[in-house]
Amino acid sequence: MLNRLPTTIRRRALMGASLGAVIALPLGAAPATHKPIVFPRDAGAHPDHAIEWWYVTGYVLGEAADVTYGFQVTFFRSRVPRTQNMKSSLAARQLIFAHAAVTDVKGQKLWHDQRLARSSGAEPGLNPSDSAWAGTTDTQVRLGDWSLSRKGADLQAVIQAKDFAIVVTLTESQPVLLQGDRGLSQKGPDATQTSYYYSLPQLQVQGHLELQGKRHTVGAGSTAWLDHEWSQQIMPPLAVGWDWMGINLFDGSALTAFRLRDKDGNAVWDGGSFRANDRLFTFHRGDVTFKPQRSWKSPLSRASYPVEWIVRTPADFYTVRALVDNQEMDSRASTGAIYWEGLCNVWDSNQRLVGRGYLEMTGYASPMRL
């Protein structure tokens, strides 16, 4: 198995995991020192945790197998501490936010929308006045007529925004990927700076997008990625934001890389993972570096975002390049943040186009607060 992995990972794995640099875990291993992630329950909401999100990002191939669109669907749940002991069934114990976007590659334009609503935290159907809720037994999140929910073995995302719509079915083609220590992902030097975190890479996509009234069928080869993460405290005190990428490689592998960044642009923490040939390699502190190559300045926020990176990981050195520079999201009407979330192509160290996915950059317009 090691002989089929990239040379850099193979070399480090043979040197021994005792150095703490790369840990190889068989798929399906259960956590030994923390609460195991169990499905389908943990695909649902965790209302006792402070913050949670379900992130779906993907791309749509055109008839000529070229990339025509990218899409993002995100639902956030936030626990409101001061309302937890209120007796009223109408108390806003939880807040539900949602962001959605379509990247028009040919038109070089990002279309995006956002929503926010209070939820009593009751299970679906128990409080008819709720227009927003997140179920706790499986993936089932709704905010008005926006939703992400389990439909049989698949997931379905439905977004009806002013200028665009996203109606897609997501079919798993690979087992769940447990990030970090079998689902517990370290985000800082303190033991409390962790999140529960799993991914579903290489999702197959069917359905359609609508852009200004014109429907576009999602064809074969279109691929998506889902992240689900929940935490009590996800950022160490010195961090102002993060850089993250989730990349579906064309050979079926999956690459995750992230760093949390201080106000001077230095890494407070970093990590990620690489999965290939049914083996998961988890990156540890110091394994991942992000080196900016080219920046774009937003006319809206005046923030400067690196839209091309060289990202070093134990798997390889990758060049990550945005397909559209302006993929900045202004979510001040919901989560309060301005951030960059966009579709990117990825090249390996031999300058071969090897994958495609999404890059997220936060804390550039102002410090991120969760």
C-alpha cells in the first residue's frame, strides 16, 4: 500500500510515526480517548455545543468537460447561552444562519445570498412557529425554503435565492473521512481548542443550478465536498482567522489543509489530511505551510486576499489558484463576517493539474469572531 502513495508521504511513513509527523489510520478506527463519532446520529446537530456548521462546496462541468460553475451551501448553528434556561417554547435557544453562492466561471462573477433566523431548538415539527431548525438524529437543517437534508442514502441541498437556485443531490462515493484524531481535530495548543470534524469528499452531484432564470443541468463528473464540524472553542486567542482548503483530486484522493493565522500572518496552528487508496494520513502541527503567490484587493472591503498559493503538505507541494478572483462573501447581515470562499484549481509539484476544490480565507477584512 505504501508503494502506491506519493513519494513524500511514503518516505515519512517509512521513517516511523513515532516522530508525530504523519499518522496512518485504518478507515473506521474508533477514537480511544474521546467520544466516538457515530452515524447517523452525529450527522445531525449537537445543540449542546457552541458552534456548528455543515459546508457543501462543489463544481459543475459543462458539455465540453470544462468547469462552468462552482457552488457553496452552508448552514451554521449557534447556541445562545443566556436563553438556555428560559421556560418559553418561543425562546431563541439556537440561531440558524445560511450562506449560499454560485461562481460563474465564464462570467467571472460570484452570486451569493444569506439568511438568519432564531430557533427554539425543538425537533422539527414540535414547534410549528419555527422556520429554522436542525434535527439531531441525522442531517436535517432548514431555514425557510433553504434546506440540507438526508433523502434515503443521499443528501439533498435546496436553495431558492433571489438571483439563483441550487437544487442538487449528493451521493457518497467513498467512506466518511474522520479528520484529526479519528474525528477530534486540534485547532490550537490548548486541549480545549478542538472540534469534532468529518468530511465527505468525492461526492457525486446531480441536479441543476439556476442563474437569473436560466437553468443549468449538473452533468456527469460534477463533484462536491461536505464538511461537518462542531465545537465549544475552535480558535486559539491569538488567531484572527484561517486559511483552509478541501480538494477532490482527480485520482480519487482527498486533500485537506488548514492553518489558523495571527494578525501578522503567522501560523498559530496548522493541520489537515490526505487520503489515498483507503489509507488516511493525518497532518500535525508544522506539517502544512501556506505561501502566498498573488493577491487580489477587494473593492468592497479593501481586504487583500491571496488568490494563488503554494501549499506545502506531507503529500506534495501544491499550487492552488482561484478560478475567479472576486469570490468574497459579505455576510455582515447574518454571521457578521466578510470572508473569501471560492473555487480553485490545484497543480502538483510537477505542474500537473491534479484536482479541484474550494479555498476559504477568513480574518482578512477584520478579525474573525465565533
